[in-house]
Amino acid sequence: MKQAGYRFIFMFAWLICVLLTPETGIAQTQQSFSYEPVEIEEDFDINGKMDDAAWTKAKPTLLQYQRQPNDQEPAPVETRVKVLYSTDNLYIGFESIDPEPVRIRANVTDRDGFFGDDYVGVILDTYSNNQQAYEFVVNPLGIQMDATRTANSEDFSFDALWYSEASITATGYIAVIKIPFKSFNFPDRDVQNWAIQFIRNYPRKNRYQLSWTNVMMDNPCLLCQSGQLTNIQDIDRSNTVEILPYAAATHRGALLDPNNAESGFDNEKIHTKAGGSISYSPTTNSSLELVVNPDFSQIETDASQISVNETFALYFSEKRPFFVKGSDLFSTRENLYYSRTINNPFAAAKFTRATNRFSIAFLSAYDREAPFIVPGKERSSQVQTNLNAYNNILRGKYNLGEESHIGSLITTRNYEGGHNYVGGVDWALAVAPNYYFRGQAGYSNTKELDDMLLFSDPRTLGSSSNDAAFNGEKFGGTLLSAEFSRESKYYNFSFDFESYSPTLQTQTGFINNVDRRTIGFSQGLSYYPDNDMISQGSLNVSGNWRYDFDGEFQERFMFVRFNNKLVGQNDLNINFLPVNDERFRGQMFRNIYRGTISFSSNTYDSFSFGGSFEYGRNINRSQVPTLGVGYNISADATVKPTPRFRMTLNYNYSKLSEDGGGQTYYSGDIYRLNTRYNFTKRLFARLITEYNSFSEEVQIYPLLYYKANAFTKFYIGMTSYHTDFYDDSANRSYWGFRQTQREFFVKFQYLIRS
């Protein structure tokens, strides 16, 4: 198996030599689309009407092209855009013509919450290197959405301070955005020329996405097909200082004995906390941020996931502002850095700098209650500790040209009696038009804790002499992943190889499955009939063969996926697993076939819904594993009686039983109801109620919050946990639930910028 892996990498290298010619065929920026904004001497307040005299100085440009669902058709509606700028701000105004203004979709939501609405916006690549861009989007009521884009992925955890206003008119709607130059990075030079794309989302019969330039879907690089915003002069955002202090108070209580409803409730004293952050940007492309005694409690709760038959740690997205800001600069192909492994830092600092060719990011944090993920071949273990740990993450990336880069990441975690050091290199190369070679290689060095009371699992790490227990062992590990792919409008394929040694550990990352070598493939066909039934669709077939480091076969599968986007913003997906054989706990299971059908509908703004049903065989991953038959059901529905009020219900059910009937291995469901009312664009009330039958627990999260902007906020709310202490033989009712934990909290933070 080891030789097969080396042959696979050699094949990749050979393909690069064949395909990498002097003319790489990388798509060039569409220079024919150029717009020079008008400079104004004085700033003005925007009102969503474009009636200030300054707007008369700017010439409009039109969004004439349709990007989806059919890039061969023109835009079905007219959109005019004007751009102004002052020393401190960039102004962009959109006049969106609509033949049926009554059908405009516009809801009052929290920021980043209106994906199904009409909206307009801008994709801004200030370095014009097609590596990263900012997205600023606004709906017809002036609600904001912002993100960062790298390649074809978007990160909506990004937040910036900017302003927007909009108004619905008799002929459509007008939207205006005002972005301080202090809110984004750009090159440190006198004259700025930025790549830019103006966009509009027009959800009607289909979800039409319109653009300023003629974006062709056969070119997978969206940023490469931008136009140019030219000759911007005399702007400055150097020496920017931001101070974000906060004050918080919490009051906690819990049962003295969590297993005894009659043990009495212990109410702690009110706990107060204050701290904050300060950031300094000496130039337009660098910043330094320091947080002291930060409050990293989560206001937005993680939705529960069904994990009853899952043997590996689950991944949850980051939501804490300090780690979210600039997170794209730390990202790599493999999850060697996972910010949620820094659990409760006393203090943290971060430095970032980006230029046209090179970016560097460094983060350092002194953590309390450091968690551990101990990976394995068939399961991982999560260990919560009270240890203090010192974490460092250093990331550098050099851009080789449009869509290509090489980079390196180093992470360290030191704690009393142990350490974990990880280093890696990664690359993404556009080797020919539509062809890419991407990958990452890494090495870890680990000195375990010597504390068997904390974790004593004796499972061995592959065929090495090491085990998972914290017994002070020292070992190293390796990883290698590589992919060669073709990405185009009609035909796509990829070949990939992954190798994770049994002793690989990334304690500040998220790699939970090791001792495996995997060869995989995927190919897909896409079609675009754009008729009265189907707007577009695809057929994809993928497969995978997995071996452990001793060369023993572990798994193979073939997966068939059939997706269709139907008229009326309806999606129908059919997936089937016709081949799946897997070895688990030394036993080979064959013919683990199953299929899934899913459907979603966004035909109506006031009501949307979706669901999926999976049926087939699966392994009951117990100590004595068996093959079972079961099904998984998921469904969701959103009701919006008014643009200010919405209710979303999510439901998940899972059941697995003995093949042929008989014993039920597990069965349960999770309900989650999210009710939200938006009094204004800034004042919200939210109530989340969740029931988990696996834990027989009800969780309640009421919250009232005010957001003056993305950073100045006020929260007051509660978390409450209720457990059913009655067994199945009792007279079950709601009153069988007793409160086991609760917490009241209030928090205020205020951004000061100069």
C-alpha cells in the first residue's frame, strides 16, 4: 500500500509536468470592464434615495449579464450602479428596476440572515490577485450581509463596520452602501486600482444572479472575471485604533446532584466580568490586536447533532469575534488549526499583514481549561481538562499568481508536562485552464501528559508501540493529502490521495481520524436546460478506497448523486450508495447500501420548507458491532407571517434496528424551534426551544438584544436545561421535566474607533 501511495504522488507530479506550460491559461481580469468613481470633497449621510447632489456627478453603469442559472442569457431586469469616494469612505448606489415591485422579497432580519431575499452588493478584491475578496450586500430594507471570499467559498462569519440604507419605490428599490476605508485592507500606495464585481440577486421563477461583467460558468474562478475600479487617490486608513471594551454579569444555578431531582438547587452569587480588546492598524494592510480577560461565551447556541452512533468528535463552527476576524488568513486545506481548541483564554494577541503577494498571520493565546481531541482509526476521544496551555499559530502564504499559492502553517501548544508541535506546507496550483493541483503535507511532534487519571484509554495507535492513554509517551506523525481536479461548467473530475499516520496529533487542530491511506475519485456532468421544469442539474459519481498503515483493507464505497434545480426555486436531490464495504473492530461488513431523497422549496417568501429521508443499512458501532437497517429523517420549515416575524422548526429523527427485525439499537429525535421578532433593524427578540429525546432534555434560550452595528451590542438572556427524571414505566407528562441548570446573563460592548 505504501508503494501505491508513492506511485499516486508520482502520477500527480507527472501530470503537472505535462500540463504546466509557459502559457498557463489562467483567466485574466476583464480589463474592458472599467469604472472610475467620482471623488467628492465632503462626506454625507446616506438615506437610501440617492437624492444627494453628489450622485449627479457619477455616471451609471449597468448590470447586463446573467451568471446563473444561464450564463448565455442577458439580465432579465435593469440595474444601474454609481460609485463615489471621499478621503474616508467608498459610496456605492444601486437602482434596481423591477417590473413587479409587489413581488420584491425583503425581510427585517439580523445581519447575514436574508439569503432568500432580493439583494444587491459588491465583491471587492483590493489586491486584484484573485486570492481573497470582501463582499458587502444589502437587501431592499437596508439589512446588511458581509463575508470574505476565497476561491469559490464564502465565510459569513466576517463582520465589518459599514453603513447601508434602502427604500422600495414604485419601480423597484434603491440601495446605498457607505464603507469606511478603515473597514478593509488594501495596498499601501498612492493610487488604488481594485478588482470589483457588482451583483444582484433576483429571486422569482428561478434564483437569478446578475453581474456587471460577463461571468462564464465554464471558468471556475469568479474573482478572475471581475472588472476594475480605477484611479482612486488620496485615501488613507493608516494609524487606525479600535477599542472594544465590554462588561458582563452572569447568575448561574444547578442541581446539587444532576442525577437526583430532589437534591436541591444551588444558586451561585452573581458573577461580574469586564475586559476588552484593542487593535491598531499602522498601515492599510496590517493590524495588531490584543484581548485581555475576553468574554468568549456564546450568544448563538450550537444546534444539537445526532451523535448516538458517531464514534468521532463532531465539528462546530467558530462564532467568537476575536477568532472569526481574519480567520481566512489562518485556513489551510487540512484543519491543522481549529480555534475552538482554544477554549477559555486569559489573554490573546494576533498580528496580520497582507500584501499583493504575501500574507502573514500570527496568533498567541494563554488558555485555561484546554481541551484535547485524541484521534484514532475507528474512534476519537474528547478530554476536558483544567490545564493551562500556551498556544501559538503562525501562518504564511505566498501568491504565485491568479488562483495559485504556496503556504506554511506552524502551531504549538505547551502545557505542564507536555507539548504538541505541528508544521505543514500547502499549495494550490492552477496548472492549466480549468485544471488544479492542490495539497498539503505536515508533521506533528507530541509529548503526552503523564496523567492516567485524566485519560487512560489503552487503545494502541496503529501497530506502533504507543497507545492513546496520557502516560507521558513521545511520538511523531505525518500527513499528506493531494488532489488533481478539473473544474468547469459541464464536466468535472478529481483524483485525490490522503495519508494520516497512526501517531499524528494536532492538538490545536481538528483531525479526529488517523491511521488511514485513502485513494478517491469523483466525476460529474452538469446540464442547463433552463426550461419550464428544470433550470439546471448534475449527475456525480464518486468512490473511495481506504487502507490502514499496515496495508489492511478498511473500506470502499461508490456514491451516486443526482441533483436538480427545479423551476420555482425548488431543489430535488437523490443520492445512492450502491457499493459500501467496511471493516470495523476487526469485522468485515459488506453490502452496506442506502439511499437518500431530499427536497427543498423556496417558492414563496412567507413559507419555505425542506426535508430528506434516508433508508438502508448501517453499522451499529457498539463494542460488538452488528449490521442494522434503519432510516434518518430530517425536515425544516420557516414561516414568516410578516417581514419582521419568523419561526423556523427543525426536526431530526434516527433509528437503527437489527437486520431482519428484532432488537432496536437506537431510536430518537431532536426538535428545535427558533422564533424571532425584529422590532427594528437593530432590536431583536429570540426564543430557541430544543428537545433531545436521546438525552431526554429540553433546552430553552430566550434572548433580547440590540445591535447598533456589528460590534456595539447589548444582550440580556437566559439558558435553561430541563431533564426528564421519570422512566418509561411512570406516568409521563411535561411535569416529569425538572430544571437541572440555568444561567441569566447580560452583556454590553461598545466599539470606539479613531
